[in-house]
Amino acid sequence: MRKIPLLIILIGFVNSLFSVYASNSVVNIYSARKEALILPLLERFKKETGIKFRLVTGKADGLLKRLEIEGNLSPADLFITVDAGRLQRAKKAGVLQAIDNPTLKRRIPKSLRDRDNYWFGLSQRARTIIYNKNLVNAEDLSTYENLASSVWKGQLCIRSSDSIYNQSLVASMIEVNGVKKTESWARNLVSNFARPPTGGDTDLLKATSAGQCSIALANTYYLGRLINSKNNEEKIVAQNLAVFWPNQGDGDRGVHVNVSGAGMTKYARNQKEAQVLLEFLVKDESQKWYAEVNNEYPVVEGAVISNTLKSFGNFKADSINLTILGVNNSAAVKLMDRAGWR
């Protein structure tokens, strides 16, 4: 008797668990976003629409691999993750399908969704310069390119080249400046590191506040978390820091932005419900919730933002289509490696 592979048995078991929800009033979600950053919205969605949900959370790469392994046995209808680079990986892996949804196209700017409609941005995050107000004069800051100037020798804190956030920033610069100029920039940037890349964005901000470096490249919502923390020590960390928006000059491209986003899975059984959820997540109320709870910027123009985000000031964002970040990811990773960015 031929043995059935254990993996197939496990997939079948998981699928049977989801089958309880396999009706016209359910949507099954694989989310790389932490439960606290998605569950309250899903509860509101259920109350408002009557559509039930099944949520599985995990690491982005692990969930993508799971979708690949499960194939047409996957119970997932939606895949939610952060960074356009990761969303593009999912598209390239063949686990998503394109959808033609007028509401999503109307509500979400072209730059913040896949150009082939395989994924859609749900919230924006700006990766910008955050500096120690006691050590740096904001008038000395200007562009991402200027961070490679010898003026900043030994003053920059930054994450490693493994960070998808940094990979996407470099991918955007490749699109604007080309590989040769971007590699030269990266080499000079590395020589300005205050210490070897280590830790996450919060670690960088704490180091910058403590004077271990004077500037950092980080997503603004990490500073927002420190500002609104219940921990007094973290509040003190935030008091030493300020946001600077680079590349704001006339004709310049603006601040690098990225998204958290979602796409419908290739074998989604509940396609109508999945699209209703996507539409719900870009309603003004949902966009306002993201801004208030996680200090992320809305993707919908005119949506309300939190007082914390308002305190950072207005900025011009790069309008490059974020699909490019995934397309250029491989070139960015290789470039960073050649430049000695570890």
C-alpha cells in the first residue's frame, strides 16, 4: 500500500478545519501583521457586514511558503503582509490572482498598488531621516543621497541589508539613480555607519537618542510608538528625536514610502467576501484606525491622521509605483552586498 506523504495529510487536516467556515459568509486570512494590528478591524468588519472570518497570523516568509506548499488545497482567501517587496514576492511566486475592483482602484492611488492589480496597499509607512535634536541641525540635512557625504562620517545608525525596508529603499534609488550611482552611494553610506548594523528600528532610535549616533533611517511609526508609549523611559527617548523629510526640493522625488497591503490568493474560495473585506479596509474609518493605532499613514487621500502624525509635519512622497520595489529587489540585495552593507 502506497504511503501518503505526511505533508499532504497535514494540509488536508488544516483544510478540514477551515471547511467549517466554507460558506458564502466567511473570509479566511493569512496575515503577517500582528494580531493586535488587524483583529479589531476584523471584528468591526464582522459586525458591520455579517461576514465571519478565520485569521491565521505568522511570519511573512513562513506564510508565503505555506501558500506555495498548500497550492490549490489552501484555505486562504487573502494574504496580508508588509512591504511592497514582499507583496511582489507573493505575486512572483504565483500565489495571488489579479482582481478588477473599481472601489479599490478609485480609493487607492496607482503608485500604492500593483500595476497589474495583484495586490493593494492598505496603509503607508514613510522611511525617513530621524535625528537627535541635540546633535544635529536640521538645516544640515537634505536628501538620502547626502547621507553618504563625509560630513556624516561615523554618525549613521541603520538596519542590516537583510531588512526588506532597506532593500526597498535601495530598490527605489536604483530606479531613480541607476545601479552605478546607487552602488557608489551605498559604499559611501557604509563608511558613515556609527556601528555595524544591528537590531530593529526601535533599537536604532534608542541609540540615536542616546548619542551613539546622531541620525538614523527608520520608519516613522516606530517613533510614534515611542511617543505614545506607556513606558516613561521610551517617552524620554522620543523627546530627543525629530523627523526630517528628505528630497523635498522642486523637481526632487520626495520621501520613500512603502505599504502594508494585501492580495487575493490564487485559489480563494470566497472571492466576493475577500473583496468586501479589502473594500472595508480602505474605508475612511478603517484608514483612520490604522493612523491612530499604529501611526501609519492612510493610503486614501483625505483620510484623517492622528495628532502624532500631524506633529511630524507635511511631506511630499515619492510617487514611484511600488511594484518597482519588488522588481528591483534582487538587484538591490546584490548591490548592498557588493557595497559591504552587512
